[in-house]
Amino acid sequence: MSITETNYEMKEEKIPTESIIQMEKRSILIGFDECPYCQQAMAYLDDQQIPYDYFERKDTIELQKEVLQNHKHKTFPMIWLKGEWVGGFDNLKQHI
């Protein structure tokens, strides 16, 4: 599935911090095009009709550092649903 076939909203805004994600109760996925787990996570969210904002990994270095420090998670995708940290694709399937 190509990224153009998903329902995510590509943001051209300043990358939020984790505290902003939590405060605004945002659903966010950080990933990259070549990542099969990112593609599967986007498809899963689309199938579940869950809206989310997508950010490219290359644009989120500071947020990735926060995730590593706060959650010890360093793989992709990185997912929050309604401000709550979920983790990766396997965590997403267990969460929903």
C-alpha cells in the first residue's frame, strides 16, 4: 500500500513534544516509507477508522530522543493514540 492510499493527515507544522501530544490527546504515528511495520500500522489504523497525524522519522529527531528516554523504545513506528503512548505495531494490535 502506498502512503497516498491511507487516511493519515501529513502535517507541515512544528513537531510536537510528548507533553503536547498528551495534553492535546493527539493520535500520532512516526514512521518512514520503507518500513513494513509502519505501513501495516497505517493500514490497521485506517481499517479501524482511527484518524492520526503522520510524521516522517527524519523530521522527529528530538521527539525520538524523548521516546527513547521515557519509554526505552527505539524502533518504528512510534505510535500515540489520543495522547496515550502505545509503542510499535505489535503494541497497537494489542491496544485496540
